[in-house]
Amino acid sequence: MTEVVIDHTEDAVPVHALYEKDVPGFLDGRQAFVKAFAELSDFKGKAGQVLVTPNTEGGIDRVLFGLGDRADAQTFRALAAKLPAGEYRIASAPAEISPEQIALAFALGSYRFDRYKKKKDDRPRLVAAEQVDVAEVRSIAHACALARDMVNTPPNDMGPLQIETIAREIAEQYGASITVVTGEGLLEAGYPAVHAVGRAAVPHRAPR
């Protein structure tokens, strides 16, 4: 999995997260062309709205991100989904939304099911604030991505054996013990219905 939350970079594009009510005041303090570009793009600061403003060289100057009318960290999922590839940092955001919440929402919003794609798309990456435990954010994001990958994978590639394999890999990674009950063991463990269904399955698709 590509790491989309990083702890440092030399040059990152600033992102300003704004409530709708704060957009006019913010734009009044910017260069005239930024204000004009925002008005032309009809940027109002609605929840999930993204405006990428250009610089004079044709690159990205900064990003304006709308939060709507309330503080909800999950809105930052939309930021990850809508930004072009590159590295970004939160330059300003409401104090009631913690940097940890922002980083996690960004990571979760970056999820893509690309198991069957030969070429993986480049993704935007967020430079986390200094106080953010980047390792913890990544751990949570990886766990959620694994679960979503398992759900999104077609059954022909994600059967009982594959699920067992994943469970064993996780157990080994964290030094945990694991017990798998299959075949006649299902009857002994009190799962007669599961065993009955399994009698019609080929061996590698047997329930467990």
C-alpha cells in the first residue's frame, strides 16, 4: 500500500480548510487573481469542495478546501479523493478538528481498490503535523484498507482458503496464535449447518 500520510517533505502545497462563512474574509486577504479565480470557479466553501489555485508558472499555488457549516473531520476524505497527485500540508484549519483526525480521514479517503490494475495511479500525499503519530495513522489505514480489499475482491479470488491465509499472515505478523476449524472438526465444534454446506464444496473452497 502506498503511504499517503508522510512526516516530512521539502516542499508541500498549502491547503486552507475553510467554513463557508469564512471564505469571503479569507479571499479578501489574498491576491486579486486568487479571489477572481475563486469567484470564477464558484468556490463557496461547501463541504468537500476543492479549489486548486494556480501560480504564475502554471503550477499549484495553494488549495482551498470547503468544510461547509460544521466541523467534521470526515470531510477531509473528500480532499484526498479530489486532489491531483503531489504533496500537501494543512496550512490552516479550524482548531476544533484535530490534526490526528485530519490525517486519518485523509488516509481513509485515499483508498482505491486497484488489485487488478497493472499500473497503480499516483496519489496525493499529506504531510502530517508534527504532533501526529504517523505510524498509528498508517496502521489504522492499512487495517481498514485490508478489510475493504477483502470485501471488494470477487468471491472467486476471496474464498475461505484466502481468508484463512490472510488471518494466518496477520497472526504471524503480530505473534498471535490462530486455530482454524474445518472438515469433520466443524461437527465436533458444533457447526453442523456449516459442515452440511461444505459437503458440496470442492476441497479448496471448503468452509472453515
